[in-house]
Amino acid sequence: NVEGLIASSPVTINGMMVGQVVSIDFADTKGNLVVEFNVDSDFNFSKNSEAKVYGGGLIGGKSLAIFPKYEQG
């Protein structure tokens, strides 16, 4: 559910802004959505990391939080 998330919404890791949402579009005819976002290239984390919509309220919109998962090395 991406209600309240829009293109240009902040993308954060541990509360720090590291990028922004680029677009939100339909992935298929079943109503599934794809959220495209960018992250500063100098921050590395696994593609298996999770992203969750959070925030909202009377003043601010929603944001996308990344919960990094790091590869075992």
C-alpha cells in the first residue's frame, strides 16, 4: 500500500535522507505496484534489503524507508 507516497517523496536509511522516489506505476493488470526510487551511489547495501512506506500526518507526507540487509562476506 503506497497511499500518500508520491514521486519526490524522500527515501531514508535510519532516518537519514539518501534519495527520493522517482515514480509509482502499475506492475501488472492485478493492481500490483512498482515504486522506482534512487539512492545516492556511495551507499552500498544488498538488493535483498526491504523498503517500507512510513510517516504521514497533518504536516508531512509519507516517506520510503530502506532497511538494509548486508551480504555475508
